[in-house]
Amino acid sequence: MNQTPVAIGKVIQNAVVFDFKNWSVSPMNSDALPQSISKLFGLLRQRKIEYVLVGGVALLTYIEGRNTQDIDLIMALSSLEKLPEITVDSQYMYFARGEYEGLQIDIRLTENLFFDKVRREYTTERHFGEQNITTATVEGLLLLKLYALPSLYRQGSFARVGIYENDIATLLHDYSVDVEALYSELSAHLSATDMAEVRGIVAEIQQRIARFQQPRSNDGSQKEED
């Protein structure tokens, strides 16, 4: 499926400006965000940092209608340490959050073997408005979403579960994906209980997709099978 090249800076700028939650806090210079994003990826390129773009911006190269206010990357902790321009606000186990010129950056660290596998084996070059950027493939994005879902359910993070499941449903609807191959990858990194939950979630999503794809009558209702 062909997509118009995404201008990362414009996407994040619009998301920040039109999110009313940002209106009550200290104003940020949203006009500078596109330039900051271009500079960030310039730093990654100049310092030969191995990274993968994931998250909402990566999804925008495959599906429409996604909104995001931050940049999500996979990289090694040693690589992050080569970027003192990024102010690290928090770090816990395999996750870090930082800030670069007003831009929020969420990082999945490759010290987690699963994240490292996605970085090594599920990437491609995607053309954004600014430049070509190493981005997760459809399969890579699905793996990351499915890997996170059991934990999000345990945390009771209803809003994020809804977003993740919608992303998964849209990708599975729009692209031909070998789901069993995804299960094979995930089973090496998730418990049997979590794998059973992932399979159940995907089965429910596939049922929804199947209902959506059923033939419809002229008035828009689904046709009844004889």
C-alpha cells in the first residue's frame, strides 16, 4: 500500500498544537519542532548510531489517521550515551525517556533481546518528508504491539490497550502477514500464559476483520448467508 511521504515534524507539531492538554502548561515553541526533528536524525546519522524508528510515526508510513506527539526509537544504551544532547528524564529496565529541544523521545533499549531482534531483523528504509529513515517493518510493528499487550492489560492501561489493538487490527486488515510466524518469534520472549492471551486477542481481532469484510446489501447492512 502506497502512502504519501510523512513529514515527521509537521505530524508532531500538529499533534502538540491541537492537544488541549498542552494549553495549560508552559508554552513550547511548536514552530521549532520540525527543525529539531531534522537535527535529531542528522545527529543519529552523523554519529553512525544504529536505531529503528517505531511507534506512531513509523505507523504513519503504513496506515492513515495515526497521531503522536513523540518519537519512538529502538537503540542501545551505549548509543544513547553518545547523544548527550538528549536529556534523559527517566530510565527503567529496558526503557528510557528523554527530551531534545522540546521533543519527547521514548527509547526501547536493545539490552532487551526482543527489542534487539526487531532492530536487527525487522527494519526497512522508509521515505519521510525530511529524509530516508530506518523504520520497523509491518511485522516489526506488530511484534512490538503484541509483545506489549499482556503487560498493558496487567497494568489496567485501558486507553493504550485500545490504541494498540486498533493499530494491530488496521495493520492485519491492510497487509498480508504470516501471523503464525509472529507467534513463533514471540514465544521465545513471552510466557506461555502471555502467549495464550496474545493468541486470544489476535483471534478476536481477526473475527472483527472477517465481519467487516462480509458482503453488504445496498442499504449497508450485512447480507445473511443462505
